[in-house]
Amino acid sequence: SEQKGFGSVVSVLPGRVIFLQTLPGTPSARAGLGPGDEILAINNIPLARLEFEQLVGLLGQARQQQVRLDVRRPGNVR
């Protein structure tokens, strides 16, 4: 499913959120996020462990307040 928020379009899969598009001048763009970047955690909560509904709820919160995102860029292996 696709969700809009942060001034971006993200693909939401069970345990994974991947940016598809960021809009110029939005918080996502200012943070340097771009297509293919994957959110690994929101406020230190690993997305891989969440149920789909929990993940969507957390994304909803993230739209309304400042949150800390841990992001992995494609091609960067940690």
C-alpha cells in the first residue's frame, strides 16, 4: 500500500517502509531522503518487528510530530 506523509510517497509492506518519491521543500527532502531509501526504525522502534497495523499507526504519528528516523540508503550496507 502507498501512504503519503512527510511530503513523500512511501511504499508500506509488512515490516518495511520504502520511499518512492519525495517532494521538493518538504521535511523528507530537507532530510536528504530520496527514492529507494528504506526506513528501518521510527523513534528507535525497529519496523521489522511490527505488525502491519502497528506500522501504519506509527507512520500516522510520525506525520503529526517530529520523529527520529533511521534510514538505510540503497547501496549502503551497514
